[in-house]
Amino acid sequence: MTINTDKSTSVTDAINTRITTRAFLDKPVPKDVLTGIFETARRTASGGNLQPWNVHVLTGEPLETFRNGIMAKMMKQDFEQETHQAYPSPLWEPMRSWRYKLGEDMYALLEIPKDDKTARLMQVAKNFSFFGAPVGILIVGDKRLGMPQHLDIGIYVQSLMLLAREQGLHTAPQGAWRGWPDSVREFTKHTEDQEILVGMSMGYADPDQPVNDLVSDRAALEELVTFYDG
Ligand SMILES: Cc1cc2nc3c(=O)[nH]c(=O)nc-3n(C[C@H](O)[C@H](O)[C@H](O)COP(=O)(O)O)c2cc1C
């Protein structure tokens, strides 16, 4: 399937056409379009209306400076301590298999074999150039926030992803940014009480890149949803 770059005109279409996009065109997003997305995302629900997200949107020169800084650190293998593990370890079934399948499907599309660890690492490293996107987003939250507020931030992330589809844009949500907590803090100047929770790439998808043909599997409805009918 080729990635759908049309503007979504319904929530259903936005959900059905959104995919994690891992290659973007070098084409800026108009300022009013970008501002409009964040303006509307303010309406996202949060428990107690806490609005626990603190959002940094990078474009143009600041984005270049930030991603070049990360690239330079990667080249020097000057890595930082990840703040939160992405998954429980060890991961159990069926999630373990779902995660494995996602990776294998992506590397198959990219024609990167299992034993080519360098090529696989290079693909992962693309996270830190925001996959070439013209917009990089860093979402910071207070370390005292709990699970309920992290749910709220997840809902906010979904708002951004769906609003982006309405503008013909695509996104990649990125937990990977938790791997660069010091560099993010240096840039955003957030306090020691705050931490990077998630990042996101946003822009126009490159329809010619095979990685954007990845349509990840989903469990069947009955596997995860139970209806209790009268
Ligand atoms: C909170 C969150 C963090 C994610 N972090 C990353 C990431 O760091 N890098 C990446 O390539 N994909 C990341 N993903 C994308 C997931 O792998 C993707 O959503 C999942 O495989 C389903 O595929 P789809 O988004 O294309 O439907 C993340 C997704 C979410 C929701």
C-alpha cells in the first residue's frame, strides 16, 4: 500500500490513514497550519483538566541545530542514560511477538537482513534526525506526574496525530527521545523537576520511501475487546 497523503475529512479517515511515518519530504509546514494544530489540540481532555503536557515545537534553524547536536553526539558515541524503558522487560506473549513482527516487517521492507546489525542501528538512528521531518516536537512533563497524567499525554499525542492528518500531514510518535534526556533539557531549558516523555516528527510524508509502506498488524477485534450484549 502506498501511504495516503490526502487531507482527512473525517476522524475515521484520519485514524485509518495515519501510520508512523519514518521518512519525510524536505518541505516546510506553513506556520498557520502548524499553529492551528496546536491551537486545536488545546481542547484535548485530561483528568481534572490538568493539561500536564509542556510542548516544544522545533522548526527551521533551531531544529537543525538540535538534530545536528544529537548527530554529533551519536558519532562520538556520547550516549545518554534513557530515563524510562520503552517496554516491560521481559515482555510477555502475545505482545512480545507483536513487537518482534513489527521490526521484522519494517526491516523486510527496507531489505535489511537480520544479521546486518549496523544497517538496523542506522535505521534506528534516523529517529534522532526526526526522520528528516520539518517539524520536531518534544513533550515534557513534571516527574511527579503519575500514570493518569501519562494517559492524558497519550491522548494529547493522538490529538496531534489526527489533526496532522486533517492537514495532509503525517507523524511519528517517538519514545526514542527519552534516550537523550540531557540534550533535550539543554535545548528546552526545562527544570530538573521535568523530563522528556515523548517526541514526535511531523511533516509531509515521502511517498517514495518503502519504509512508509509499512502497515503494521493489529489484533482481531475479539482478541482485545469484549462486548457484553443484553
Ligand atoms: C508513544 C509511542 C512511542 C513510539 N515511539 C517510537 C519510536 O521511538 N520510534 C519509532 O520508530 N516508532 C515509535 N512508535 C511507533 C510504533 O512503533 C507504532 O505506532 C506501532 O508499531 C503501530 O504502527 P503505526 O503507528 O504505523 O500504526 C511509537 C508509538 C507510540 C504510540
